[in-house]
Amino acid sequence: MTTLRTRLWWVLGVGLLLVLSSGSVCAQNLRYDNHREVAVPEYATVQLGPFHSSWAFLLTAGYRYVDTTGIGTDFLFAGSRGRLKKDGSDYPIIIGFDTRNYLVIGPHTDLDVSLGFRYEYYPLDTQESEFRVFLPGEGINANLSMEMSPAPYLRMRLWDGFAWQMDYLDTRGLDDRYGGRRFENISNRIGLDGDLLLAERHNLGFGVSRGDRWALDDEWEDQARVTHSGYLLYEYEVAEYMIVGLRGGLEHIDYPESDRPTTLINDYRVDLSTRLTERTTFNVFGGHAMGTISGSENSMEEVNTALYGAGFQTHLSPNLQHGITYSHGLRGGYQWSLEEFDLLRYDLRWTGDFSRWNLYTGWQTRDPSTTNVNGYTDWASGLLCEVPLMPAASLVGSVRYNERSNDDEQVTLLDPELTGDYDTLAYKLGPVVRLTDELKLEAFAEHIERDGDNDQLDYTRDIVSVLLTYRHEL
């Protein structure tokens, strides 16, 4: 572990030297200045007095064919793993509705309510029909949020996030739509954040929240949980391009529907964020975390670890940017109480008028607190792209590679995902044609290969699909 962390910091240091660009230094903002201002949103297409809204309906229908081969086919279908239940043809029908709504309540108070709904139906039963509730767009972090300023120099935000979703999780609890088990759940998180401007360069921030997750199947009752958390932070603007801060947080996790032990996490950290040049931002943090476990027979009662990390982002041009982040910390685990983790990720993005590219690679290591589950390392890389073919058509493709390496420890485990290493390669390509402003045709071919130390994990899958989507905005 020490060698890995040394290499990660070396990558960060070299990367920082490579990406710094010349230019004047620009200002950094206290969190107090980042609250949403009361203003009519750009997305609004319907207006009624102080109420502004957008409504969109969509309908998708088409054809899909799936073929799976390999020794691991039985492991997939007999174990109900992955989104697909069986091979063959199907005619998916997807109905959707997205809405964003904004209400101006007063000069310093507003309300934003945003929701997205989807229902996917597969008449030939090659996949479970699915209903989802989610956030309908990028940059939205809550279904309901209210900005308010109850007193001078005090800004507060009340928020609530709700989701009804179908996750597909592997044995480690990570998303795996190819071979993960189906986990239908409802979650809700409500919270209050605030910032008090003590002086021109001094900000005091705070926040409290409660999160609930309900499992809709009895086999997942150990994942039903209630989380209470709170934090207090202080920020000081050293100069117009640099901010330092102190933060303390507390999180309590309880599992009311199972006999899993409760967990309490305390963390304290120092942060520094700065704009090194006109195009480059940099942040670094360090601190300490302590986790306490109550009611477990095979876990450590207390876990202490250092918190540290760094990251920067550079705009190489108006269309091209890249960034790298690294962090080490402590958090609640999947089927174990706590886990220490290391995360390193690099992103390179190009966004043009008609094309986009995204190249990424990332490593993560996790060390569970329990004594009967081994740790592991994940490496994931990929390339996503969209290239124009003509004014109304483009070619969309992706290549993804993931490698799982399990620690070689003396533990008795029956699940091949916990004991054997494996890798997954998936690539997808197809055209997207905009027939009209409201009608879109897309087709793709996708190939997935998984290869592991255990033959049960070996399989190859091919998917061909053609879909027609109608989307109407009021």
C-alpha cells in the first residue's frame, strides 16, 4: 500500500508540473458567494407570474437482439446477474417525463423543483421492466431546493433529493450493469446548508442532513439504512486567488432492518484551494478520521486513518480541459462497516460545437474493516466520443475497460467475484440521426467480454439495437 501511495503522489507531482499554464491569476470565491441567485432560469419555456417551468415528454420504441456465449452464461442467468434475463429479441418501449419548475418567492427566496420519470417495458421479458425517478439534468443536485436569506450576510439552502431506481451491484457494491445483482431501492435525503459572512474575507459554513434508503426486496434488507450527518467549516480568503479552510464533520449510519452494527465517523481536515494561473486551479487537503463500530463480532471496534488528497484542473483551450485528483479517506462500507480507500482519476475532455471526446482512467483500492473479507483494487479506463457525419447525423461510440484484482488473503469465500481476478472489455458504436427537432433515430452494436481466473466469470455478449425516440417540450 505504501508503494502505491508513493507512486500516486509522484503522478500528481509530475502532472502538476506538466499542466500549469502561463497567465494572470484570477479570484477564488468563498462558499458564501456560490449560492444560487434569485433569477428567472434559462430553461423556462412556460411562465405564469412568478412561476417558471419546462415540461418534456418522450416515447421510445424499437428492437433489440442479445446473444451471450461462454462458460459464465449459466452463472449470469441462473444467478439473475446483470440487467438482461435471457438472450433473444425484444421490442423495448420507454415512456418518460421531465420537468423543471422555478418559483420566485421574494427578493432573496426561491424554490426549484425538478424531477425525471422513466418506465421501461420489455414485452418479451428479456429484461425486467423498470420504473425510475431521478434528477433530470446535469448540474442539478436536488429534486427540491429553496434558497433563502433570512438575515443580512446569512444565506441558507434547504434541499431534498429523492430517487427510485434499479441498481445492479457486484459483490463489492460497485455498479455493474453487465453482471451485478438487481437492487431496486428508494432513497431520500433532506438537508440544510448555510453560510454566514463574518467579515469581508471570513465565512462560517454549516450543514445537517438525513438520508434514508429502503430496499424493495427482502434479500437486500441489509442495505436499508438511515444516515445522519452534520459539519461545520470556516473559510478565510488569504488573497483573491487563495482560500484556506477548516472543517469538522460527523456521520452516523444505522441499519434498522438488519443486525448490522452501527457506525460513527468523525473527520477533521484543513483545506487549501487556489487558482495558480488563469487556466489552472489546485486544491489540497489533510486531516484525520476516526470510525467507531458498535455491535460487531468480526470487525475492529475502532478505525483511525489520515485524510489527505489533492487535485487540479487545467483549461488547455476553450474546448479542451483535463484534470487529476487523488484522495485517501474513510467511509461506510457495503457489507462491512467501514473501509479505507485510495482514489486516483485523470480526465481529458474535448467539447466542440458538433463533437465531444472524453478520455478517463482511474484506480481505486479499498480495505474493508471486517476480518473475513479481503481488500481489492479496481482499474477503470475508457473513451467516449461523438463525431459528426453530416449536419443531422453523428457517430457515437465508447470503449471501456475494467480490471478487478482481489487481495490474496487467507479468508474463506465462496463467491468467485471475491476470490478471483477478472477484467471486462466493452465497446459500442452506432449512428444517431435527428430526423426532426422532436424525432431521433439511433442504432448501435455493442460487444462485451469478461475474462476471469474463475471460469464462472467468463462470457461474451453481443447486443444490436435500433430505437426511435419522440421528445416534445411544451
